[in-house]
Amino acid sequence: MTGLFLGVPLPGYDLAVLYTVGATASPALAVAITARVTAQGIGRAYLVNLALVVCREIRIHAALPDSTLRADRLSNVDRLHRKMRSQLREQADA
């Protein structure tokens, strides 16, 4: 599956979803995904997909009723959001 941005399919959507749901729990998974993205040369497309997926997760979890699970997940997604924004800025400056 690929993400769509302005009607153009971008590679790395599946990796962005995997990273969003699994990287916090498994640093090894995060390293493996990052290595695959680098090896495939899809860094920018992956970051666009990651931005879309992370924003979707924020929206979904923010709409949930208050609970410990919601707070924990929003905290994790917020960390991913800050990291992703930093990576996007680095790419923009490159």
C-alpha cells in the first residue's frame, strides 16, 4: 500500500504505519525500518507518509475518552511527532 499526496503515490506508507505503531515498543524495529528506508532511498517520501500517519494517530487518540491508555498513547505519538518534525526540517535544509 502507498500513501497518496496530491494524487501521487508515495513509497514507504507501510513502513510509516509500522514505525508509528511499533517503534516505541521496539527500538530494534525502529532501527530496521530506518535502515530499509535508507537502503531504498525513499527518505523524503517516507517522511511525508510518516507525517500523515502521525497526524492521523494524534487526531484518533485525541478524540478518545480520557484514560491512562489515551494519555500514554498521546505521549508516545507526541514524541514521534516531534522527532518527525525535526527530521522534516533536516530534509528541508539538505
